[in-house]
Amino acid sequence: MQKLLTTRDADMMANLYRYLQQNGVPVTVSEHGNQLELWLTVSSYHAHAKALIQTFKENPQLAELTVQENAQHEADTVAPPVSFFSTLLQQAGWFTASYAAAVVLVFIGLMTPLAESILSILLFNPNNFEALPWTQPWRFITPALLHFSVLHIVFNVFWWWYLGGRFERYYGSKWLILAFLFCAVMSNTSQFIESGPYFGGLSGVVYGLFGIATVVGWNNPRHPLFLPKGLIIFMLAWLVLGYTGLLWVNIANTAHTAGLIAGLLVGAGIRTLTKYSQS
């Protein structure tokens, strides 16, 4: 992302944001102290964005009139109904959607005669309970594809879509892929060391994304990854509850904890890089 402008004038920022959006420029606004910052999310639009900002500065009344005219045109135009599926897809990027589809396909495969073959390929290291699978590096990641109940997969895919989708839309696919790989490797490896190879689930990555969102969106309701404190308490309480043995299912507690720690580290790194780029 590239920072385009910083101001304390909320009205001007709101008008400029709408003006750029209506001219097809992908921008977002964040709050930094008492300053509002305008960020370009796709670098290829930089020259176009700069030209529009210059036009806005030279004639803000004309730009505001354009915004109002476009808003009135949109109000007068009857938009076709948007399907639930289309709305759902708009909340995530290609990697979020692709990985969710892969998880569902694997879950379906586990209910067929191919289940044993799928497990032999995707489990962490079923042939060696002590050694890490350095010669088969995909196994550090693939347990995150495995789910063994409807409740398990629904819970994980929902949070993957909710947190991963927002992360990807705001920071981009590359950052989500890097965060996914780091959290998956950390959580899966930790769980293997603790309990052996027979585990699976996206929960470690989900807790990683939860950790990232908690750090980058902390006390910033404007941030797309901001989480209400009630939700943070719920996720942490669920994590602790898993260690009590009171739940009716087996919980990969080590994967959850390791994923959370990995996510907190990634979130701290992103927040530091963002702060450095703003200084």
C-alpha cells in the first residue's frame, strides 16, 4: 500500500475518499493518532490517484458536486438484486476462497473409499512419530486441510473466511499466504511434537489470524480487522476451555496456542512495518 495524503479535516477526507472511489481508485482510510491517512491499495493506480487528488485540491467544489451527482444517479438507478453467493465472494480474495474450497473437497474425500489414501498424503508424518518430515515439506502445512466432523469444518471455514477474507482484501493475497504458511507450520509442528501425527484442522491458522487481527486492529474501530473486545474474550475463553477437558470433542490445544503466538508475532511485525512506513 502507498500513503497518498494525511489530514485532520474529516469532511475533506470523506469527500476525497468518495471522489476517488467513484473514479475507480481503490483506496482506504486509516486513523493514526489525530490524523486521517489515505492509502492506495493497488500501486498501479498511483499516477491516476495523484492526478485526481490534484484536481480535487484545485477545485474541491467541482469534485464535491461530482460526488453528489454520482450519488443521486446511483439513488435513481434501481440496482439489480445481489445474490447471497456474490456478496459472500466479495468478502474474500482468491486465496481465501480457493483454500476454503480445498478444505471442503478434502472433507468430502474423507467420506469416500479414498479416505485412507488422503490421510496418508496429508497427515503430518504418519510413518515416523519422532522425526520432522524434512523430505516431504508439504506435510508441515497439509494437516490444516483435514477436518473430521461437520462442526469442526463449519467453525474453521467460517472464521477462515471472516478473518482471512478481511485480511486478504486489506493487505493483499501475498501477505495472507505468508501469514498462513507461518501460522500453519508453527501450529502443526508444535502439535506433532506434543501428540504425534494424528491431528488435523485449520484451527491453528484461525487462531493465528485472530492473533494478527487483535494486534493490528487493537483500539482502532476503523480498521477492517478490528475485533470487539467481547469477541476477543470469547476466543481466548474457548482456547482456555480446550485445556480443561470439559469439551465433548478432542481439541488440538497446542496447535491453537502455537498458532495464536505465531499470529501475534506476525501482527506485531505488520504493525511495526506500517508504523515505520508512516514515519
